[in-house]
Amino acid sequence: MTAIKHALQRDIFTPNDERLLSIVNVCKAGKKKRNCFLCATVTTERPVQVNVVKVKKSDKGDFYKRQTAWALRDLAVVDAKDAVKESPEFDLHFDKVYKWVASSTVEKNTFISCIWKLNQRYLRKKIDFINVSSQLLEESVPSGENQSVAGGDEEAVDEYQELNAREEQDIEIMMEGCEYAIANAEAFAEKLSRELQVLDGANIQSIMASEKQVNILMKLLDEALKEVDQIELKLSSYEEMLQSVKEQMDQISESNHLIHLSNTNNVKLLSEIEFLVNHMDLAKGHIKALQEGDLTSSRGIEACTNAADALLQCMNVALRPGHDMLHAVKQQQQRFSDLREQFARRLASHLNSVFVQQGHDQSSTLAQHSAELTLPNHHPFHRDLLRYAKLMEWLKNTDYGKYEGLTKNYMDYLSRLYEREIKDFFEVAKIKMTGTTREGKKFATLPRKESAVKQETESLHGSSGKLTGSTSSLNKLSVQSSGNRRSQSSSLLDMGNMSASDLDVADRTKFDKIFEQVLSELEPLCLAEQDFISKFFKLQQHQSTSGTTTNEVEEMDGVALSRSYPSGVPQTVSSEKDMIRQMMTKIFRCIEPELNNLIALGDKIDSFNSLYMLVKMSHHVWTAQNVDPASFLSTTLGNVLVTVKRNFDKCISNQMKQMDEVKISKKSKVGILPFVAEFEEFAALAESIFKNAERRGDLDKAYIKLIRAVFDSVEKVANESQKTPRDVVMMENFHHIFATLSRLKISCLEAEKKEAKQKYTDHLQSYVIYSLGQPLEKLNHFFEGVEARVAQGIREEEVSYQLAFNKQELRKVIKEYPGKEVKKGLDNLYKKVDKHLCEEENLLQVVWHSMQDEFIRQYKHFEGLIARCYPGSGITMEFTIQDILDYCSSIAQSH
């Protein structure tokens, strides 16, 4: 192993300036054993690099080659596998785990011991040694850990020292000068020893000869030291002189610093005074404007606004530390506070006067609108007040108490004003609505929109004296139900040329226009007021934040008003959008009740008016929610829409209830039931109203409920009918329903339309069979017996041999039904059918044609039986199919 170690050092590590410290012969565990060597090396140059190198013997030739090298600092763990039992296996954990099997445990222990020493010296115990015998580590440290690192490892490292190239060259030259250097090594060594002794003696003699020169050198050094002492004395004197100069310069520097500090303080003082003068000095013109400025003219308002802004800037100036302790600053701040309080009080008083005056002025114009379905325009009032918008913002930021008081007063005055205007407006609307039923002829015709509005205005001018009545008087109108309404409309035919249904349509169209005009007048009024409140009270700057509960909001006259402000201002969590909505609720608190009263009146006049109101209200709610879903208008209209929807549902429920309560006459034929006709009227009206409407889904649900109720009620009435056969009631009414659904093309009722058609067809067939019965009764009984014999197993051609069914019996039965008797029976049948069917539905010819087909079918059945059971007998009926067709045709024409 020593020879291999020297060979590796010479061939592989010396060219790389490395020194080999330890070597172990290994092979990889678990694989085909191919031996290689693991070498622990250090570099000869500083800083020292420690490596573990894998060396393998070349397959060609007897030399070694370097295969892989790992830096020792990358080694994480050395695993000896077993600390007690001797084992040649061990693992080295670099970037991955390398498993090795040493050729002997001695080589393995020696290699691990060397790695442990290198770890102690160069890596500061970075590597973990596991499953390694503590005895092995102690043996490598005989006299303490530090001693082993500093001593033992040096011995291992310095164990071998190789000659360098120059030394080798000198030895070769020396050996060439001696002939027996190789032949007689001992003689060559003695010669070198003698020459070394000669050289040592020469060196000693040379040292002894240079003693005189050393003495001279020492003398020169003593003289140099004396010169140095003299130079040091001179430097000390110079230092004392410079010290006095330094003290004088320090005094001058301190004096200059004090002068500079004084100048700096003066500049800073001037800057502070200029800051206070520039930022806390209010011009005399501004003071005069705040104290005496004209708040009625535009110029005066502008001057007051500028002065208020300047005052706010002076009050809000960010004072520097210590300014608030100055007496002059305190005085100026108190003066500003007094000016602010004085101007805020003057501004609030003036605006309150403007609110009161506007209420009186606006009330005087109500008489001009008393006869028209229009609301007064508040734009001039808003335009005049918007001049004070900036002052309101100033008041809001400086004195929130007075701002809140103005807000409350504005809501109080405006709510009373709007309440008078809106109530008068709704009085006009109610009179217009009731006029459609009280004065039938006056509103019987509905020409184009322009002329209609003109007629409305003229009729209301003529009855303006009635506007002083209370709203309650209108609610006491005796409005009849839909059935009475029809009879009342019929009684009005003498007053015009329109039919009752046309008059109903005219009334409803008139109501629709009035209701739409009411909503169209209210919307711009609310939007204009909301826009004004937002601008005047400066509530539009911030978007709404998270909502709050009602308990956290202060209440003012039943309306919550709250806002978050800094110190001295009420702490609230309501957003400014909420505040706008709350103010609108207080100002327009009468809109929702008045709308509900108007809706109730419209519902009393005609329950079908709820259809118009549902469509109109839904459209206006949808429009308002697209603009602002949380606005007052959107919320109010949404609440009213709930009422309208309830009325609509009530209208549907009432119709279904009327169906359940319908009673039919026992003495007259039923015909088309009233609720079937009413459903047709309702569907036609609803389709015209809900065309392209947003609430189509509500109508579809109502359709489903109504049509099912109609179906059930028709069945019920048909079962109870005594005068008219059940099949006739079912056939006529389901035919009418099918025709109605086919004409209106209601998509959600397609299944019901098919069901109605099927019921109509089934009951038509049932009625035809029932009414036609057995017109050839004896003949029918005869052939029933024939069919019974065949069913018992008798062949058809042998039936004629039966005594009861022979040819003579057949001829006898056929002679009882000559053509004349058949025609007479069919004529009686036609009269019976005519008596059962109603004229409105015009189904007589349809039923008669079906009966004709059924009779012909029976005739062909009898002919077939004769041909099969009595072949070659020559027996035939006394009338033909053509005779039947002629009989039916002549009977139909005669009637």
C-alpha cells in the first residue's frame, strides 16, 4: 500500500500541487466489485483546500487516473455503519449518499481517522460522524483535542517532503563531479561531510574577521541617536509655540460661532414672524364682508364666500411647535373664532329667512297648477339657493351644529310645502280618474294624445271648484265590481256610439295615461330635489361606505341624520348617501301614502287597472334602480311596486274566487261561461299591456293559475249542468279557450292550448256518439246478435242458418227503416242539437258534420256485416250513403 501511495503522489497529486495524506482501497457496495482508491489530500498552497479524490486504475496499462473529486466542505456525514462490530462498509454523504466497502477494516478506520483530523483542523467540526467508535477517535487524539490538531496532524501532513526541481539539479551536478557517487555511496557521503566541515570553518573565520566593522557600525549608530535627541528638543519647542497659536485660533473660532448663531436665530425669528403674519392675518375687506356683507346679491355672496374661505384658511393653518403658546397667536385665534361664530349665525339666520320666504312664494303659485295635472317647478328656488352652496360647505366644515340646524329647518319647511303641492296634485289625478266613470260621455272617446290632454285640461278647468274637497271624499266613491261595471258601461251606450267593451278600453287607457303622467311628474321632481340637496348641502363628495344599523344613528323628527366628523362633531357611521336618502324621506314623506291611495282608488275603479299600474311602476322602478339602486326614488317606488303587485295578485285571486262562486241557470242553456269570456278579456288586455314589459314573469305565473282555475271550473259547471249536456258545456268552452289561446299566442300556455284542443275534440266525439245514439235501433240490435254468434265460434257464412238471424228476419228488420223514416229521425236530431248548442260559438255545423260522419260509419259497418254473413243474398239497406248525405244537407239548409 505504501508503494501505491508514493506512486499516486508522484503521478497524480504532485502535478496538481497536492499532498496525499490517507488512502483506502474500496469498491461500491452491492455492485460488481471494481476496486478503486479514495484519497484524502490537501493543497500545498495557501489557503489550504482539502479534497476527497476517487482514483481508479486504468484498464489499459499499469497507471492510475483521477476520476472524481469532492471538496471536504461538501461532506455532511460520515457513517461507519456500526460502532461496535467491525465492518468494512461505510457511507459518505456528499450531494448524495455514496456507499463503499473497504478492502479491510484497518484501512477504513485509518481513512476515517484522517478525515476526522482534517475536519477538526480545517472545517471546525462541521462534519457529523455517526456509528464511529469513540475509541477510534480517542486514539487519534492521545493528549487532548487541540494537541492532536496542532501536533499529530502536522506529523501526518509533514511525514513526507519531496525535493524540488532545483534541489534535484544541484544533487545531480554534485554526483556528476564524483566518479564513485553511485558506486561507493559511503565514500561519497564522507567526502560531502568533509567538505561541509571545511565550509563551516570558513563561515566561522568570516564572522570573526567582520568584528571591527561591527564596532564601527555601532559607533555610527550612537552618533545617530544623539542627533535624534537634538531634533526632538527642537520639535518640542516648536510644539509649544503652535499650542499658543492654537488657543488663540480656538478663541477666534468660538467668537465667530456665536456671531453665526445669533444671525441664524435672527433669520429664524424673522421667518416665524413672517409665517404668522402671512398665514394668520385676515384682510380688512374680508373682515368687513364677514361682519356686514350683503347676502342677498350675487356680488355680496361672492365676497362673503371669499372671506369665509380666507378665514377658514387662517383658522386651519398648521402652527409650528410653540406657536400656540404665543399671546398674540391666542388673541388672533380668538378673534377668528368670534368672526366665525358671528358670520355663521348671520348666514344661518339669512338662509332660514330664505327657506320661509320661498315656502310662502311657492304656495302662492299653487292656484296656477290647481286644475292641471302638473307639479310646480322648483328650479328657480334651487338656482337661487345654489349661490350659497360654497357657504354651506364652509358652515358644514366650521360649525356643524348650525349646519345641522339649517338642514332640519330646510326639511321642515320643504316637507310642508311639498306635502301641499303633492296632495293637490293627487287630488287632480283622483278627480280625473273618477271622472272617467262618473262622466262617461265626457271621457268616452280617446283621440290622439294631444287632443286628449287638451280635453282633460278643459274638463278640469270647468270643475276646478271641486278641488277644495278632501282626499277622503274621493276614497268614499261607491265603485262597483267588474260585473256591475259592465252593466253600468252598457247603460252608458245611450250617451255615445261605443260598445261596452270599447268604453272599458277607453276608461282603462285614460287611467293608464293619468297614472303614467303622475309618475312622470313625480320622478323629475324627486331627482331635481335630490340633485339640489346633494349640491347645496355638499353631500356628493364621498361615495357611500358600509351601512349602519338604525340604533347607531341619531334621530331628528323621526328621520335619522348622522355624519362622521372630527372633535366636537357628533360621532356617527352613516354615509352621506344615506343622509341624502334620509332627507329625501323626510321631505317627501307624503309621496308613498298618496301613491298607495291613488293605487287603491284605481283598483277600486277597475281591478284590471292593476295590470297597467304593475307595468308602469315596474318600468319606473327599473329605470330608477339603473341610476341609483339605493336612492330615495328607487326605494319609494320599489315599496309602492310591492303594493301594486299585491293588488295584481288580489285581482287574480278575485277572478279565481268568482270562478268558484259562479252559478248557472237551471232553466236556460249554459253556452260560453262568463269566466271563460272574462279570461279572454283579461288575456287580450294583459297581452296588450305587458308587451315588452319587464314583469312578464308575473303575468305568466298569473296565466298558469287562471287557466288551471278556468279548466277546473268548466269541469265543475259541466258536471252540475242540468239543462245542457256535460259534453256540450265542455266542448263549447274548451273550443273557446283553444281559439283564444291560438289567437293570442301566449307562449307559456302552449301546453294548456294543446290540452284545451284535446278536451274539445274528446267531448265533441263523446257528444256526437251520445246524441246520435242508435238511429237504426232494431237493425243495430239484430247485428249485435250476429256479432255475438260469431264471437261464440259460429262462422260468419253460417250465421244465416240460425233461426233468429236468417235472411227473412234480416229483411223484416230492414223494411222498418225506409229513407223517409231515416230523414225524419235525422231532422229531429238536428233540432235537438240546435237546442243544446249556443249561438256565440257557432259549432252547430261542426257537430252536425261529425254526426253525419258517425252515421255513415255505422251504415258501412252494417253493410259489411251483411256482405260477410249473408253472401249472395242480394239483401241491401233501403237507403244509400248518398241518401244520407242528401238528408243531412237538406236538413242543414232548411234550418
